Amino acid sequence: MTEPAPWWTNAIFYQVYPRSFADSNGDGVGDLDGIAAHLDHLSLLGVDAIWLNPVMVSPMADHGYDVADPRDVDPLFGDLGALERLITAAHTRNIRVTMDLVPNHTSSAHAWFQEALAAAPGSVARQRYIFRDGQGPDGAKPPNNWVSVFGGPAWTRVADGQWYLHLFDAEQPDLNWDNPEVFEDLEKTLRFWLDRGVDGFRIDVAHGMAKPPGLPDMTVPDLEMLTHDDDDPRFNHEGVHDIHRSIRSVLDDYPHAVTIGEIWVFDNEDFAKYLRPDELHIGFNFRLVRAEFDPASIRGAIENALAAAALADASPTWTLSNHDVEREVSRYGDGVAGLARARAMAMVMLALPGAVFLYNGEELGLPNVELPDEVLQDPVWERSGHTERGRDGCRVPMPWSGDAPPFGFSSNPGTWLPMPPEWSALTVERQLADPDSTLTFFRTILQLRHSTFHFAEFDVEWLHLRDDALAFSSGGVLCVLNAGRTALALPAGDVLAASAPLLGGKLPPDSAAWIATG
Ligand code: TEU
């Protein structure tokens, strides 16, 4: 008998950015009890799992990606009890809970880093991080020319003259993964959460961690920030695969749990290495996020993502947005066209075999928000010398109900990021009552994905209708996207759903439809 496919194979994951989902205690920041109180929303959507961004103890220099204690919950979000209640409540609804894990770096407030600062150069405490002497006669120049992903140098000098490496904020020192203590500690963290019932981890910067011996200079040190290039020596070093093998050896004790790598690697063979049978289960493929609203670009992204996963015999994954990228409504042009295209792309994504990741607010058609300078919080804003606005615009809290901010997100009008008054038209409450809303649309297509698609393999068959259209079938459904300027005649068949009303039986521009093929 063949083993049944693991639960995550074609699962719908819903990413909850805890700061922005729901605030239960009126401090203006979302929290764990807030999430637990809104599980109805997730049941209504019919999602299979939550991916929870970091909720561990953190000074929040990078909103939780700077972890000071990886085995406890930050009081801003609640406590361990609140997390356990959330896991139990989600499980009762058949929703699994996966958590973020941040193995590349810690917070500078972590006890290890504080110990390292107090210790002498060359000490055991310093060897948990990447401390080096500087260059030049007095060591006043950084050890190499690496830049931080958030802008500025990737090195910060400490009082005794040594420098430490941080690929992100200065408050996120990179761990030294050549030191066995680092994995020993991660193993404790993995078991700590798995023993509390979590169903797996999204692994932050899964292509980071290992650093090339000798830390050679970058050839393009002025790499535009927040871009990803496969020739970048800061990431995707061969040694990272041993780390993933060690992580997997622990996960194999918990066969219900999944590991999902955040892998900003674009070469298909390099990407597939992360998904070998003894490494990660699945990995984020970011090609669809990068694709233009253009049939050739979208098809290229899909074909490459399928090919990369197939090389490792792993499930493909699909995502259009997350807490790091501009929301797709805005990427596709904002306004009416941006929303129409985002809805159409949701149908493209949900017609594909593999695991799908939705980001909270995507189901409401939220656009990115242009925030005023004085409220920006992403470290990118400061570190880039105010040249990059950062990622706050895609992290504005969820509008739940009512006619004015904070729209039921909090009892406190001083939400951590301000909410636009015009979101009164986009609240969950308003959209639930409207049969034509984006939320109703998402409920329909998510339900159809569960009931109608029969994905046996990760096969996609392409059909050419018109140069400005995309058409493929998978799991017994044909998906047609019209990216052109004129209405498109649809192939014969039962139209199961469309992202916009058909015009005399034709598919309007900037929309998509699903047709039953058997
Ligand atoms: O992101 C890793 C990463 O490479 C990001 O720099 C990403 O490229 C950028 O945000 C633009 O898309 C992860 C987390 O998702 C991010 O939120 C953290 O800030 C970062 O790691 C550091 O932990």
C-alpha cells in the first residue's frame, strides 16, 4: 500500500502576522488571544494551517525576528499558556499551527550575545557569533565589504575594537553555525515547541546560516537592498545543507510536523537541494511573487517552481504575498485594476497543485498603505538612511468591523500602525454581508479548491488560447486568465467560478475563471 500524502501536500496555509491580526488587550498591538478569538474567520475560509510569525521573547527591533529567548512567548503577545490555548482551539477546528523559527541570528539582547559582549576577543562566548578583527592598521575598517540586507554595513564594532556580523539589523547578530553549541540549542528549541503540539516550522532565512570560509568580499557590495542574487556570498553556502540535515533528524521524531524553508534562491537545482529527502519538507518558491501580471512571466514562474520541486520530488509551493513584500493589489497597479488582477491571480494560484500560502488581509483585497514618515517602524527605514520605506505598508492591522479605525482590531485607537479610514469599505463584517466582495470570492474559491480539485500529481497542462491569456488545467479544472485588453471567449465547459462577472459569456480583461474538465 502506498503511504497517504502528508497533510501539507496541497494544504492552504494562512499566514498570521500577530502584531496585525487582532488585539485582545487594548495595547494597539495584536496578540495570541486575539488570534484565538478570531478562529471563526479561519474556519470560514477553510484553511488547513496557520503560519504564525515569531511570537518569542524579543525587543522587537525587527518585530520578533530578533529573538532574545527562543523558548518563551513575548509578553506583548501573551504567554505560553495563551499559545497552548491557541494550539488547542485551532486543533479542535482541524487547523494546524506552524511557527516561525529564526536560526540565522538572535537578538542582541539574547543572553549569549550579552555574554559575548562582556567576554574577551577569542573567548568561547564570542565563538557563538561571528566576531572578527577589523582591517587596516587600527582595525577600524570592517572585516569585509558585506552590506546588511536592511542597508548599511553588515558589521558593527564593539567597545574593544572587534566587529560582529549581522546580515540584517545591528540588533540581529548572526550566529556561528560552525559552533556545535548553536545546533544543540536549536534542537532544544525545536523539541520545546514540537512537544507543545506545534505542527511544524517556517524556517527564516533558510538559505543563510552557513557562511563561506574566510568570509570573502562581495563582488557587488552595492547590491540593491532587499534584492536577492544567486551569486551573493552572504547566502546559499553549501554548508547550509548539513544544518538542514541536522534539523530534519530532529523533525523525523515528529512525523506530523512540517518544515517550510524561506529560500530566496532562484536557480532550480540549487533550490531543489534544500528539498532533498533528508532536508526540508517544502520551501517557499518566490517566483510567483516576482512575476509581472503578464502571461509569459506567470507561466515562467509556474514552470520553474514546478520544475524545481520536481527535481527533489517535493510538493511545489505558491504564494503571492507575505509580510516582507508589497501587497499584490498594489503590485498589480492599485485601484480597480490592481484588485481585479489580484483576484484573478488568486484563482491562478489556487488552481495549482501544491501548498498555497495566503497572507492575512489578502482575502480582503487589502492594498499596501502609504504611511507617513513619522510612523514608519521597519528598521529598513533608518538603516537605509531614509531611502527605502521598508515593509510597514503591507503590515497595517486587519479591519474587522465598524465604520472608523481601529475597525474592531483593537479597543485602542492608537494602533501600532495607523489604519486608513477608507478601509471602512473593506472590513470583514462589511465584506461578509456582500455577495460580490473579495472575501466572499475567496470563500467560494477556497471551498471549490477543497471540493472540486483532485490533484493526483503535480501536473499542469498548458493550453494556448491567445497570447495575452494564460490557460492550464490541473486536478480536473481548467484555469483561464485574461491579461489582455479585450474580453476572451472561454472554452466549452461548466464555469465553476470567475473573479469578475462574465460579459456575454466572455471573460473580461484582468480576470480569471475556472472551468470543470472532469
Ligand atoms: O526575511 C529574509 C529576507 O531575505 C528578507 O530580507 C527579505 O528579503 C526582505 O524582507 C525583502 O523581501 C526574513 C523575514 O521574513 C523578515 O521579515 C526578517 O526581517 C528577516 O528574515 C530577518 O529575520
